[in-house]
Amino acid sequence: MVLPPVIFAALAGVFFWGMQRQDPDALPSAIAGKPAPGVQLTQLADYPSFDDATLRDGKVKLVNFFASWCAPCRVEHPNLEAIAERGEVPIYGVNYKDEPAKATAFLEELGNPYSKLGADAKGQMALNWGLYGVPETYVIDGQGKVILRFAGPITERVLNETIRPAIEKAKAETR
């Protein structure tokens, strides 16, 4: 007789705790505030690639996981292009589990906002970074620390309310 009310009270407590988070829709990240995991990429066409040292070069940057087969990646692409055109921060692209020819066609069609990029054909880098799905973007400070992980497409609202404030925070920490 006592067990059902105890189970109900425990569930109610868990639900109440979950509703008190700042953004209940945000996915938690195990690597936020920690050094970015290793970079494991293969060359994608003739595009310049990046490595671990690039993430720790003293400059704030974005790391964006994308794929040609990903519809939300197409939605966010104009916003990545805008960041690149304004020169706000360099964007490093990780092409996730994609066919190289399709990835290249995607970039030729929509434009290439990436300063450097590579392919994660088997998804090992994504696994190490805790990727939930594509698109996913990380704000990295100059020392290579993950300031923010954002899962989902970067819309104008997300750019202004989430990504840019994280970039400013990373710049302040990097100075």
C-alpha cells in the first residue's frame, strides 16, 4: 500500500526538478566547460582540414557537424554563411557520415561557410563529442574549451539569443 504513493512522489519530484531547468528543451552536454575532444577527420575533397592544434590556437571558433542528407542543415546554412561573411568567428565543419561527392555538391550548391573542414565518415569523432544528431554546433574558446553545445539548426533567433552570447563569453574568457 505504501509503494504506489512513494513511486508517485519520486516521479513528481523528478518532473518538478526537470521543469526548473533554465531551458527544459536544451540537451545537456557532458563536455561543456571541458577541453574539446580530439579531432579525427579525413580529408574532404580539396578543402583544408583542421586538427586538435587548430582548436587551441587562441581564437574563438565554431565547430559545426553537418551532412548533405540532413534537411535541418539546409535550414541553418544561410545563418552559417552570414556568420562567415561578417567574419564573426571562423567556422570549422565536420561532414558527418556522408558520401564525399554529395557533401561537395551540398557545399557547391549552398556555399561554403567553413574556414576548414573534414569528414567523419564513420562517426567516431561525433561519438567522442557526444553528438546527438546533425546539425550540431559547438562554441570553442581560444584554449579549446567547449563553451556551448547547441543541438539543432541555428535559426536567426538561436543565433542572436544563444550562439552570439556564447561567442562573446568565449571571447571574454580568451582575452
